[in-house]
Amino acid sequence: MSAGLARQDDGTKQLYAKVSRRLVPFLFVCYAAAYLDRVNVGFAKLQMESDLGFSDTVYGLGAGLFFVGYIIFEVPSNVVLHKVGAKWWIARIMISWAIISAAMSLVQSPAAFYALRFLLGVAEAGFIPGILFYLTLWYPSARRGRVFAYFLAAIPVASMVGGPLSGWIMESFAGVGGLSGWRWLFLIEAVPSLVLGFVVLAYLDNNVNSAKWLTVAEKIAINDAVTADLNSKPQMHSRVTAVFRDPKIWLLSGIYFCVALGLYIVSFWLPTIIAATGVKSTLHIGLLTAIPYSVAVIAMIANNVHADRTGERRWHAVVPCLITAAGLVITGIGAHNTVVAMIGLVIAAAGASTTQAAFWTLPSAFLGGTGAAAGIAFINSLGNISGLVSTSLVGWLSDLTGSTTSSLYSFAVVLVIGGLLITTLPSSLVDDPKRLPKAPRKEQDLKVAQP
């Protein structure tokens, strides 16, 4: 019997390795392209402000207006994805945001900057929660931590690669065709998203049952594992209305607001913070931005793999949240010292990325069906209000005080609050048992786990 169970475990591991090889690298690349288009404005700022006469307040407001469009259309977009299928809706999202991101190269005034940033948020709304929901259709909760981490590692990797790339584009293409380097930045970095949008139509499956690369037995095994996981969580919501009435959803939204503050102050202001320490070359700034994100990739994957192995979720989110706060404080202390500031930024970037990946295992532990699509989108939507708050507030405080230091200290306090709020979640709600679902031994009628 033990030999049979061992073979069954090996079969399950091989099946999920096959699923992960098919889905995770592709979704990772798509998200990396999306995130690059979202935050490359942080590099464009280094030249755009002087070219167009923008202040930090104008930049901060424009960068933040992305989140207004994003927040308004987040839940509707995810519900539509659930109805029409991931393949069609994700392709629509990627193609539309690529076009709008490229149009950023035409900006001449604050009004145009504001409008295009808002429209970029509308176009991208639903992408991240849509992918997270899509992954819940394939993986039971005991396997989601590492998968979410691999997918969300696209943020630090995009920043790690995008920093040097953005710096190189802005220096190398400056003046080519009569265009500034920052205009070429938007044009060139929109191309991957546009191409990938069309690839999605040919490559991605709407759900498990439409995957031609799986056998009938493999589909049964995946559907049984997901169904068993859903049935083991009686507190799970499957209806949209129940999600919006649940205090836990509002609490998670507040927690994600705090978590995202740390993520966005690093994402949008990292080049500016490094430049303020005395680094002048945009290429050198780009190369330096790769260092914090290199560490972040390792930290977030290691943390979530360990969470999957132990089944513990809360403290795997709390600890990196507090580490992010410490990193922001160190960055503020070293505001005029490149070495000290970089140490702080390494800690903050690693902590913020790790916290985000760990956080998304919490709501997916008790949400399912349409409720998961709406609930994840709702949490992400309300939490991303922090994007508008952080970019606008940092821009205003930077103009007022002449540095980002006060913002760094303020947001560190908010992250400590977020970490404390995570501890109020019952462990019985979010922690996983230290076991993985077993694959069935024989074929049976295909059970549809799709909501």
C-alpha cells in the first residue's frame, strides 16, 4: 500500500509540474510586460519633467490616476473574465494597454498625461486578479503559495530587467528621429505586450476542461483536487453579494492597502530616490535598480515555498511586511548616501515583493467560484487606492520638503499597521493542512470543477 501511495504522490507531482511548465512561465512573461508598462513612467520622469516642465506634484498625480481607472473597472473586468473566459479577456487587456502605453510617447501637456494614465488603468483593470483567479481553477490552496510567488516574481524581474533596459533606451535613443529618450521608452516597451496579447489567443486555455494538452485522466485529477479543496472550506463564498457583505473581505482590502503602499513607493520612486543620492547617469540608475529586485525574487519564492511546506500563511506575510517598513526607514536615513540608501532599498524591495506574494494566498484560502473572481478583484481594487495615495502624496511632499524622506517614514508606519492587522485573521481561516490532495487512481466521468 505504501508503494502505491508513493506512486500516486509521484503522479500528482508530475501532473502539477506539467501544468506549471505550461502556465506559469507564460503568465510570468505576460505580467512582466504589464508591470513594465505600468511603472516605466518612473524612469520616463527623469527626462519628462524637464522636457515638459512637470513638477513632482504633476508627475505624482498622473502616475496615481492610473489607479483611478484601475479601481473603477477592476471588479467588472474580473467578472467579465469569469463569464467570457480567460483567453479572450486577457488578450483584450494586453492589446489595449499596449496601444495606450505607446500613446504615452505623444504626451505634451499635463492634461494628456493625466488622461492616458487613467486610460491605461482602465485597460489593465482585471489582469492581476484575473490571473490569480485563473490559477485557483488549476491549483488547490496547498499548492498556490509557490505558484503565486512564481507568477508575482514577474514584478521584481520586470523591474530588475526593465531598470537597466529603460536607462539604456533613454540614453541610446535620445534624439533619434527627433524624439526624446523617454518617448522612445514608451514606444519600445509597449511592443512586448502587444505581441503577447495576440499570443494569448493561441496559447492560453479558458479552463482545465478545454486544455487539449491534458489527458482525460489528468483533467479528472485536477478537477477532483480543486473540488475537494473547495468542499473542505465551508466558510468559502461562492456568490458575489456574500463577498461584499463579509467583514473579512474589507479587512483584507485594508491590509492590502498597507501592503501595496510599500510596493508602489519602491516601484514608482526608486529611480528618483537613487538619483537623489547623487547618481546622475540614467543608465547607472537603471543598473542600480536591478540590485534590490534581484534579492526580491529570491526572497519571495523562498518565503512562499516554505509557507506551502508548513501550511502556515499569516506570519509568512507579517514578517516581510515589517521588514519592508524597516527597509523604508533605512532608505530615509541614507537619503544622501548611495550605499546606505541601496541597503535600505534592497530590504524594502525584497520585503514588499515577498509580502504581496504571501498576501494573495490569504483570500484564495476561503474564496471560490464567482465569489473568488469578484472577491479577489474587490480586494485588489480597494487595496490599489494606495497607488493613487502613494504617488500623489509622495509627489506633493517631495515638492514641499525637497525630498522623499518624510514619505518613507510615514509609509513605514502604515506597513507596521498592516502587519498587525494580518495577525487578526484567524489561523483556521487561512492556514493550510500539511498535506497535498491525492490524484484519483482511475478515470471516471469528468467532474467539472469550473464554477
